Amino acid sequence: MIECRHIDFSYDSKTILQGIDLNIENGEFLCILGQSGCGKSTLLRLLAGLERPSAGEIRIDGEPVAGPDRHCSVVFQDYSLFPWMTTGANLTLALHAAYPDKNRKEVKALAESYLETVGLGGSFGQYPEALSGGMRQRAAIARALASPSGILLMDEPFGALDPVNRALLQELVRNLHRDAGKRRTVIFVTHDIDEALYLGTRLVVFSSSPGRIIADEGNRISRRYDRTALFRQPEIKALQQKIPAVYRSDMLERLAKRSEVRNGGGI
Amino acid sequence: MKYLLAVISLALFAAALGNRDYPLALLALALPAVTTVRARLARREEKRNAVIDSATVIEAVLLVWQLASANFRLADPVLFPPPAAILALFFAELGDMLRGLLSSSYLLGSAYGLALVTAIPAGIAVGSSRRLRAAAEPFSRVLGAIPPIVYIPYAIALLPSFRSASIFVIWSGAFWPVFVNTVSGVVTIPDSLLDSARMLHLKRSVFFFRILLPGAMPSILTGASLGLIFSFLLLTAAELIGATEGLGWYVKNFSDFADYGRVIVGILFIGIVVTSLMWLFNKLERRLLRYRRNIHD
């Protein structure tokens, strides 16, 4: 269980996040939607413990987050894998750190099985530069799975992929999450509404500058259907309409506020 | 170019034969032969041309030199001994020069090694801390800009032996390029890689040797290659001033006696040594950065 209480975050006296209250249950697949620069990646970094909030508190399973957190592993859009190590070495590095008692052989076998899980069997000895973008993200996911943390933080992981690979990887992550049940929580940052609808069991929408939560929608039916059937469901169609509308009304509200301030200052 | 090489080589062969310089005549034919083999082996057209072009230039220089100094005796034989004499002298002096190389390698190796061992850890420490970086910048700017040659007389006065003085001077020449490039190498490691590494909870030593060091390696190697060139420059400069043996001393000593044959031989030998050293360095660089082979080859 992740609890965020009244999180504020500012950087260089610019408010990036404001009053974020968010509870995430174990086993949820939470998609954070928002336009670029709305602070959704920042929230991910706060959850990971890579940054400290300016105000408020984040607790994971009751413990406050202070510094890079053992409960979390991260996949970034690019440059998650260390290019100077083979894919296999990227995994064994993480595994050795996570399981200091396991010997070389056990760790290697484990790494190979994780690569197998993401459909990368046989690429143990290859350098990331030799892999395609999709394969690289698969390997990054394998490394994240290899660490014993229950929370997987993904920062627009498929943003740079071509549509085919993107769909394949969405499938992979969705299946991994489904098979892990309550043991794995995924928090997935994206600006693609359909991606969020397909993957997320819950959707949170952020407003821009400063980032606030402007919508929080459950998406319980997402695991019941495959892709084509899912997007035919009226609930999903309704969300497809609703989320852009939420963006629009938030934007109009902010524009109105800004002109109010301007007019008020003028008088 | 192929025909030009053949013509010049034959001309040199004839000129050497005419003067009864048999080893030079042999060389005149051996060089195009070797070149042909190398050009055959070269995969790319560019490389093939480069091999032939450089052989042509060497043959042309040798031909002009041979004609001017031996066949027509236009040049002063003291300043420009004929190529055949240099060739013979080179092999005669090889033993002495190798001994000089040994002494120079000791100086170069210890000073350059010391520079790597100090500059790389210092550079990584400074590169990974914003505060240290801000503190170190003015020093590296001012100290790095001073040409280390100016330290030589003072170092000789200050330090107990010529050996320690030259090690200090070579060290100070190699240190800054390695240090500055290591710092910038660490700074340019993408943030998401460092964040990924932080999430893995690595031990400090693992973080240093498997993340920071290899992450900064491309830039470290750039600095190390600059440092090596500077080291060699300073080594020979130091030896010209105070040594009693070594490659720089060899050249300086014989030019004091106006023995320009040995001076030329010494210079050629230094050229060969530096070239081999840089060749080895490039091999090492390729090996260390082999993970980038796919994009850079």
C-alpha cells in the first residue's frame, strides 16, 4: 500500500506538484495521465525516493520513503540499461545486489529465466546497442522484475517505440501484472489515453503546472476483455470521452483564473 | 597512384643500386611489396588508397634524399647523411637505443601510471559531486592551463633527483587532461542511468567500478590518450635538459657532438616508439569500448 499525503514539490521556486493525495492498493495497475510537464514523472521519482517532496509524506507499507526505495524498481523511457554491460550482466548486477547470498551460477540461471519471461531468451550475451528499442525495453523490464521489489514504476516506457512493438510490450506488461496478482503493483506514467485505458485498472489524470489530480477513475473491466473487445465496451468509450473533457475544462478553468488575476491586477 | 608508386620505387632501386647501397635497394622493393599485400588485405577502398598513398610518399622522400645526398652529392653530408648510412646506423645503434628506451619507459611508465591512478579516482569523485565540481573548477582551469614545461627547472631545483623531478613534471602534464576528461565523462552519464543504478542499491565499490568508471570510460580514454601524448612530449623535454640516459638524452647528446646521423636515427626511433605506443593504446580503447562497436564501426 502506497500513501501520498499532501505532497508538494517545487524546484527552483517553481511549484511542480501541489497537494497530491493518493492511496494505491497492492496489486493495482495505476496509470498516471497528463500532458508533458505536468509533474507526473516527478511523482514517480518521489515514489521511487529519487527526490524528496518539499512538503507532505509518502509511505510505502507504513514506512516513510527516504532515499532510493527498496520496494520500487524503475523503467525509464530510454537509458535504463547500462550500455557497457551485456543484457545478461545488467540483470546479474541487479540480482547480485538483491540476493547477496546466491552464487554466480544461481544468479545466472535466474537472469536467464527473467529474460525468458520477457521473450528475450538467448540475448544474455548481447550488448544493449545491438538490440532494437523494443528488445531493450524488454530487457529493462526483465531487470526491474529481477529485483525483489513489489512496485514497478514505469515512466513512459513505450513512448519511443513503433506501434507494433508498443502493442506487444503493452501485452507483455499487462500479462505480467495479471499473473502476479496482488504481489505486484504497477504505476505507469503515460500521455496516451488508450494505452492507459488498456493497461490501467485505475486512471489518475493530472492537470498541468502545477500538477494536481483532476480525475481519479476506476477501470475494473479492463482485465475482462482483450484489446478489441475492451474498446467496444460502453464504459471504456465513456472514459475515452470523459478524460479529454476533463483536460479541456481544467484548461478553461486555468485560463479563466489567469485572466481574472490579470483583470483584478489592472483595476 | 599504383603506377606512381611502382615508378618511384624502381627509380629509388636504381639510384640505390647505382651507389652500391644494397640494403636500401632491397628496402625500395620491399616497401611496395608489403604495401601490395596490405592493400589486398584492406577491406575498404579508402584504407587501400591510404596504404598506397603513404608508401608512395615514403618512397618519394627516400628517392629525393638518396639522389641529393648520395648520387649527386648536393646536400651537406654532415647535416644530411645518405639514407643508406642512416639505415646501417639504425641497426648498429638499436642496442643502445633500446637501452635508452628502457630508461625512458621507466620514467614514462611510472609518471603516466601515477597520473592515471591519481587523476581517474579524483576525476570521478569530483564529477559525481556538484559541490566538489564547483570547488575544483577554478583550480583545474588555472593549473591545467600552465604548460608543465615551465615546472622543469624549478622541479629540478626542488626535488632530490633528476628522476623524481621528471616524474613530477610528466605527472603534472598528464594529470590535467585525464582529470578534466574524467570529470566531464562522469557528468555526461545520462541521469536515468544513474537513477537506475541508485535503485539497484549497489555497494559503493560496485557503483564505482561497474557504473561510474565504465560510464565515464569513453571520455577517460580521450583524456588518457591526450595525457600519453603530453607525457611523451614532457619526457623528451625533461631528458633534453637533465638526463644521462634515455631517448631524449640520446638525441640531445649526439647533436652536441654534431653527430647528425645518430640524431636522425634517434628521432626515427622515437617516432617508431610513439607510433607503436599509440597503436597499442587504440587497441586497448577498442577493447574497452567494444560495446559501441555496432554504432562506430
